[in-house]
Amino acid sequence: MLGFDPSTALITGASSGIGEALAYALADRGLDLVITARRAERLAAVKENLEGRVKVVTIPCDLTATGGLEHLIKTLDEADTPIDMLVNCAGLAPHIDFLNADDSSQQDLIALNVTAPTRLISHLLPPMRARGFGSVLNVCSVAAFHPVPSMAQYGASKAYLLSLTEALSEELKGTGVTVCALCPGVTKTESAMTEIVEALPEAMVLAPAAVAEAGLNALDSGEVVCVPGRLNQAAVTAAQFQPRWLVRSLGGLMAKFRTESVATPSHRKDSAKQ
């Protein structure tokens, strides 16, 4: 069980993948849930599967749309239900070169990967601190540790979220509120490129449920940064001790591999928005 015995968790991007897995894992721990994503029918399916176990409230919402984030916050405020745990999981992971991405898609990525988690943290953290308990789990990525050519915006957004999490962990010491950055590698989700998944060693590709459990266990033990999987941990550690030019070059080789593996590199551009 989580150390502070929370009652209600808010999960963004809960309609599939890691977000959905976290919903089931938190329900197993007895938490009531507020789940949000843009696909109302998928949210309804998650709620139906959890009926009778915990209370589940769905708030269909596109956090990239104008007014979407404020709608979510207003709905939360009107419900007047304290959120004891915030899980920022919604995100976009477009496989496209920076110069080939149009301005609209870039702004959508910033809105979902950067603005939404920042705004939700700033809105929900003060009440947690006032109560003396709470937690924030930010779903980042191993991409937060190094540049990712052909996914430049994604890597940069996850680096921001990782840095924010680590800084907050120091600012919140002694308040009873904990934060953790969950940084998975390639995970078997709808947004994962099949060609990449099949090319990697099986030990480097995790199931969403395993990633979710790793993140919650990290919160239990007070870890600030969690990288699930030993091979992923080794890869992140090795990269941190290499010259920056070498890390960039290896990223460029991986980008070339991704481009050659997929006939239309941008065809999954919006697939990770949950």
C-alpha cells in the first residue's frame, strides 16, 4: 500500500497503455479514481471493468484543445473531491523530424506533454501540501536522459518533466508530499512502433502493467526517479557516462533505423494521444 493511505487519484491518459494499467493497479490498492482522456468510449470501458471495486469518475477531455485543460480543472473544482494522487500520463510521441512537423502538432505536443502536467501540478499540489500528504507520479521516458533525433520535441518535453520532478522532490521535503518520475523505455502500447518493438531484446520491452507496478513501487519506497527494467537502467546509466557527442551520434543512428523501418515515418503522429 502507498504510505500515506490516499483515497482518490486523478489519472490523465487513462484510456489505454500505461495510463490504463495504472488505473487498474491503483484500483487494486483501493483508490477511487478520476480518469480523463480524449476518448470517451475507452474511458467508459475502463470504468465498466472497474465497477464494484472502486468509485470511478470519467471526465472525457482533450487537453490539447482550447479550453480543454481549464474544463478539466473546473470540473475537478466543482466536484469538490480532494485529489490525493496526481498521475500525469497523457502524452504525444510523434515519430517525425522537427522541421517536418507543422506548428499545430508541435503546439499540441507542448500542450499535452508540458503545459497540462505543469498546470495540474500547480493546481493540485498546494492542497496536498496543506493536508500534509499526497503524491505526484509523472510518466516521463528514458528519452528524458538524452536527445532523441526524429523525436526531438518528445525527448525535450520529457527532459523538462524529469527536471521538474527532481526539483520538486527537493522543494517538498518534509511536507508529506512525494513526487516520482517514471521513466520507462519501449513499452508494448498502441503508440509503440511494431518495428522497434520487434527489433529490441525482449528484456528491454515491458508490458504496461509491469511499468505501472514499477512506478507505484517506486512511490512506496520514496524513489524520485524510476527506470523500469534492468537493461533500460543499464542503458541510461551508460549514456550518462558517455560524451555528449557520442550520445547524440547514437541517437542519430537510432533515428535512421526508425526512418528506414517505417514506410511513412509520420503515420503514427497522433497515435499516442490518449
